[in-house]
Amino acid sequence: VAFLSCWKTATENEKQNFSEIIKSILLVEKADRKLNMLIDLLDSAGCPFQIEDKIIAQACKSTAKALYYYQRQLMNAPDDIEIIRKLLDLNSRMGRIDSAKGILSSISTILEKSEMARWRENLGEWEKALDLYKSSPTLQNPVDLSNCYAHLQLWDEIRNMSAEFEKMDEKDKMKCAIYFAWAYYHSKDLNAVSYYMK
């Protein structure tokens, strides 16, 4: 409370100088408990440090607090793609899937189709991801397509990609083999299943 009184009576130049010192600390390390309390105190009193919200968010140890500051930063810079990515990541990690889907839907024209498709996959929106992958020949990667087909249980589509499986490198084959094995399991072709499981 004593700091708050001093802060309110400080000149703009003093506030700016002290804010720069706090900012330099936040850029190097996570805020400790006392610094977090100070930031929260000034913020709730309506006279926050003169530091961008995204810098405070990056230094927060609390995911919920970081989310708060990123959301506030987004209000000031609605087209900031990095803030949008941070919000998508935080919301999905916190299990706030509907919030992440809402953000994703509102910025669908800003993100590239490939990144949008990845986020659709991360959020379990397999049909939307598949539509995005199919919308452009450059996005039609057999690994991504087979992943979507498998989650949608479109086993015939996966079996139709068998020739493409043979052209994949070993790393991609490792990622997709299980999908092809499941696809052939559903058609009761156990020889093919054992081929993909080897």
C-alpha cells in the first residue's frame, strides 16, 4: 500500500523510469511472487506499470494471469498474430477448448491455411482440418490427410492412399503405419495389418 501511495504521487517521468527497470527485469526472468503482487496491485488500482501487457504475460508464472494479460493486449492489437497464437496455446492447454475454437473462428482470415488446419487438428475439429487440407494441393500431405481420415474413421480413404504410403520416408511411415493398419483391420485384411505393423 505504501508503494501504491508513492506510485500515485510520482511524476510521469519517474513512473516511466521505474517501469523501464521493472520491464528489464521481466524480460530476463519470470516475475517472483512479490513482483507479481505489485503488478497486480497497481493494475487493480487502475494505475499500472507502463509496460506492455504481453511482456507482463510472458513473465507470469500463473497461466490464468498470463491469459488475462494476453487478452488485454489483444484488445489493443487485435491483429497481432503472436498474441493470437499465445491465446490459442494457453486456452487449449487450460482445457478451454470452446474459447480456443472461438478465437480460431474469429481469426480464420488472418492465419495461413496450413496453420489453421494444424490448430483445427489440435482442437479436435477433424472435418474442418480435412477440408482445409483438401482445399489446396500444396496442403495435401499424406501424413496430415491420413491423420484426419483416421480420426474421422474414414478407413476406405486411408486404404486408397496405400500407394502414397510406399513413397513416404521412414519417419512419415512410422507416423502413419498405425492408421493404415487400422484401416486394413476394418476391412478384415490381417495380412495387410501385419505388413503395416512390422
